[in-house]
Amino acid sequence: MGGNATHRYTNTAVLTVSTADASQVVTSAAIDEQLADTYRRTRLRPGLLEKLAGIRERRWWTDGVTFVDGAATAGAKAISESGVDPADVGLMVNTSVSRRWLEPSTAVAVHHALGLPSSCQNFDITNACLGFVNGMELAGAMIDSGRLDYALVVNGEDARPVQEATIARLNAEGTGARDVIAQFATLTLGSGAVAMVLGRADRHPEGHRLVASVSRAGTEHHELCVGDNDMMRTDLKGLLEAGVALSEELWAEAAEEFDWRGMSRYVVHQVSQVHTDTICARLGIDPGRVPRTFPTRGNLGPASVPFTLAGEVDALVDGDRVLLMGIGSGLNACCLEIAW
């Protein structure tokens, strides 16, 4: 496999992965109630969020709590659980899609909230829902190169503002069925935060080594899902078809070097029931090895893969093989293997 599509890691390990849960539960039934008049007017049936997407509920941060607070909480927990001195963290990467300002970076607010040293380099990596996995890749490459000993990758997402704006817009007069369908994916999002500490494997034999990552781009599809803080419009059918096709191409290429057929866990980006079932069927993955958080957390964006991984930590044992499978609007896809 040519170019930079494949990267093998030599000395990077995951030390901890920790979450911060948003506390306000918002059910799909409650959203359906708010859109009841719109459904009647457009002759659409309520219940699609749960019956089709498989999402029963998602969470919002409570008033006064921001996605930066969530990322900092998860980050502090991850550092504490790793036993690493915060003064030794040489890199902090924020991977959130959510952001309040164009500048400065969200990373600076998280860095400040954590009280990390001025020697800790910090910046944002944004690549839609693939951002966290990309952050892991970059941190791993820097650790392998000897440039730093420890890295912290964080993510905090806040679905509440765009969902409140979407519900208000869909309830306005003149909204049609096409508007509801185009903005349907916005209502599947959720809020939450996650953080991961990575370090040198030769110093941490208890860690979980990064093995390799494989990436593939399909940027001809960059207009299938476009969003900002107020609105997200998605071609649901087109995005699913293009995303699965890109994943199949990556899978076929990776098979030349890697045998991913017998992984202990496949941590797939949490989009919906339809997406997960389709990926499993098309790639020949055992659905029983695919943990699912979307029913109760929705699509957490770039936080979804590490958030789901965090939920599996207590069940994983030495020798397990874990494959992180991320995909982001644009489109970009990446699989990253961890030897547990």
C-alpha cells in the first residue's frame, strides 16, 4: 500500500481513556412531541429517530456547563487515572467539532482549564467525526519520533444549540417534508466528552500498544453533509452509500497487510442502527463484537469512537485486539488497531 495511507507504530501505548457524561437526558419521544405539529403538517410519521436510527435518547449539558468543561473534566480524569504528572504532558490535542469561536482554538480553553504547563503544545485537529482518531495518529507519530513522552487527546461535543435551533426552524410555517429529512441527522446527535492519555510503550508495559492505522479519502463527497452551529443538512442516503463504499475500499486495501477478521472488538463510529448493521453486513463483521452506544448517547461525533471504547475497557483482557473504525463527513475514513 503506497503513500501515507498506512502507518505502523513502534512505541506508543494507550494508558487511559476516560469520559465525562452530559447529565440531561433528552429522549427521542420528547423531540417527537416538540415536532408533532410539523409531522402532521408534512405527513411524516413520528418515531423514526428510535425505530429507524435506533436512538432512544441523547444527552445535553445542563445550563452553565459547556463542552469545554466536559473536555477538561474528561482530561483531568484521564491524567489522574494514568498516574502521569501533568507537567510531563508535552502535547494536548483538542478534536471537537463543537466550537464557540473561529479563533482562538478551543484547545487553549481546555489547556487553561486543566492547568497544563506552558511547555505543553496545544492545538485543534478538526476532521468532522474522524478528528479524535486523527489526534491519536498524530500523537502516536510524535511519541514514536521521540519528540514527546506523553500526549493528551480530548474531545467535548455539545449538540444542544444546533438541535434547539433545528427544532425551532422545523416548527416554523412553510417547513416541508424535505426540510425535515435533510435535517433529520441533526436530531441524532448527542453531547458528551472523552479524553485519552498516550505515552511511550517502553515506559508503560501495562499500556495498550497502537499497532497500525490505515486511512482513505473520498473528498469528492464533501458536500453530502454540511453544517455549522445553527444548521446541518445531510443527504442521508448518499452519505450512507458513499461512506460504506469508502469503508469497503479501505477494508480491501488493508487486507493486503492486516488480518482484521478476528478482532475482539470492532469499535465503529456510532451513527445509527442502519449504519452499524450495514457496515457489519458489508464488511463481514460479527455484530456481537460491535459495542453500541448510539441507543442512549446518539451520535457523539468525534467523541463516539473513544467514548464507546471507554465503555469496553473493563471487559477487555490482555491479548485482545481492538479495531477503531472512524469515518467523518468529507469523506475520510480510518481504521486503527490497538493490541490490548
